[in-house]
Amino acid sequence: MTPGDEHDYGESARSDDGHGYGRTRLRLPENDPYGGARRGGRSSSRSLVTVVGVVVVLIAAIAFANRGGDDSSSTSANGPTADKPDATSTAATGTKPVQSKTGGVPSGFAHTQQGAQSAAANYAVALGSTGMFRTDSRHALVGTVYTTAAAAKLQGALDQAYSTGFLAKMGLDADANAPQGDTFVSRVVPVGTTPLAYSTATAKIAVWYLGLIGMSGTSSTDPVTSSWKTWSFDLQWTDGDWKIVSDQQKDGPAPVPGDAQAATSDEISKAIEEYGGFTYAR
């Protein structure tokens, strides 16, 4: 995680997160609560994060995958289609999620490959939260999810990165508070994980995620937007838990945006207040 990567929560800084809407239609609210805010060029705050996506695409994919396979009309003359995805790749394992927390972050993950995946997903959520913008909570988060050596290297650099000037670009005051009546949004939502390497001592886990970043409010000129990234974590088993040694990010893969109408600022703010995050078991 390098300073100044502006919410690109890992080590790879970028100047543009490239939503790539292309020619796909994007419906905005009829009465735009953001005052018609548009960005011809990417603002400095936008290079800071990229998170959240098109739920409609996921719902459609789930519905497609779960269609009944009993109907004879859905089979060929040679029998059922043989190239269906393996259900075990996403099936529930029955393993209960961790019950303990350290500094507000799930901890005590199993010393298994699945435990490493669960740790990576939960750590992505923590590091992608608004807590990273406040000095005290950022110190606690980094000290909790990274190894002692890695955290020691990061703390000072992150304090410089999350400077008063940087916070101002995000629309926040020196204490990371949003203007009265506005809601600052920063969330990471893992879609899936995959082990790139695993041993009893170390693991490399990739987390594909979508997320949200921006300021929701009637006076905001930097509305909440979405993006997709893959976050890879090098983990080490230490002190009875998985901890991050290093991490990297890259863009995508991003699905084609849907044609849903963009929500108003009030709807976004209400949703952020009403819907909390999850503890990921896998």
C-alpha cells in the first residue's frame, strides 16, 4: 500500500480507475441531487478508489446458473450439457464464520486454505472502509491486519498520504468528517476469492471486489461511483492468525454496466446508513 494511491487500497497507484462505460447507457436521476455533477476528466479524488458494481448483472448470472436442469427440453440428444460450471467452486462449506474480532476486524481465522481466503476477504473490507481516513482508526486497522513488520513500514507513509490536503480533495475536513448533511461513502464488497498459492506458513489470495467511493449529498460535486478491482494479498501465518505481508491491486475484471437508473443522493445516504457490512466466512 503506497501513499498517495488515493483509495487504490493496495500498492499499485493509478491516475485513472477506468470505469469504461463506453456506449452503454447510464440513466441518471431525473432530478439530479448532485447538481448535474459530471466529470469530463477524472478528478484527483477519483484516482483514489474504485469500488462497487452492477448488482443486476450478478442477479441475472445467479438466476441463469440456478435454472432447473430437470426439464428434458434443456438437454441435448446426447444427454445433459457437460460444460456446466462446477458448483463446488462457490458452494457453502458449512464452516461457520469466525466469531471473534480484534479492533473491530474479524480475527482467529482457521489455519487452512479456506481460512486464508476468509481472512483476505475480511481484510479487504476493513482496508476499504471509511475508517482508513481517520488517524486513530487507520492505525488500529493497519496494526490489526498486517504483520508487525509490515505495519511499522506502512503507518508513517499512510499518515502522510492521508494528509489534510488529501482529505480536502475528498470533501472531508481535517478530522475526516463530511460536511453537515452529506455522507462520505467508501466500501469494498468482495465478490469472490481464489487461492493463488498456499502452504501452512504462507498464502497468496486474490479477492475480486466491487465497491463505492464518493460523497453523497445535495451539494456534492463528487457523487458516489462504482468500480471493480482484484486485490491480491500475501499472507503469513503468525501469532495464531493470518496477517498481511504485502498486497497489490489491478483493475477489473469489470462486467458491462446495467441500465438501472442512478439513485438520488438521499437514497444513497439512506442505504449506507441502513445496510451494514458482512463478515465473510470464505
